[in-house]
Amino acid sequence: HPQTLQSIPVPQLRLTEEEKRLLAQEGGNLPGDLPLTQAEERLLKKVRRKIRNKQSAQDSRRRKKEYLDGLESRAAACSALNQELRKKVQELEKSNGSLLRQLQALIKETSTKPAQTGTCVLV
């Protein structure tokens, strides 16, 4: 049946540019149509695995960078808050010292006055 075999279209092998580049690096050359031999299939699987691994590594580096960027921004926010709180502590210590001096002055003022005596009448 030569006529019927000729009329059936042969499926084409479609490769991405990355797959073509890696195949050239590997020294392999695949035919443009299917089916592939076992060796060609192994080579194609190897190339596609390398591409997946490369993409996975890129994703991992991207996620790590995002995580580190998040940590750096949190650290900066914590540092700013820490500075604010240190300033507030300084202000409160200054205010506390001022209040303490006022209290000591009042105690000294009342202790130097002679005690007043009074009469209490109980009816």
C-alpha cells in the first residue's frame, strides 16, 4: 500500500531553541521527524532534564533572593523601631530624673519646716 503510506503525515519533532542549543553542545543531532531511536530518545530526555534542572536552579535562586530581600527589609524596619525606642527610653529617663529631683526637693523642703502642732477636739 505505498499510496496510503505516503498520504499519512509523519509527525514532526518540535524543539525549543534551548533544546537545540543543548543538543548542539552535547554533539547530538536529532532528525526532524518522529519516531526517534532509543539513543535519540535518551539524548532528548537528557537535554530536557538539564533544561528542567537549570530552570529549577534559577527558581531556587530567585526564591532565595526574595527571601533575603524580605529579611533585609524586616531587619531595616526592626532597626528603625529600635532607634525610635532607644530615643523614647532616653526621653523617659530624662523625665524620670527631673521628676526625681523635684520629689527630692519637696522632701527636703517639708523636712526642714518645723512640725506644726494642732489641737484635735473630739465631741
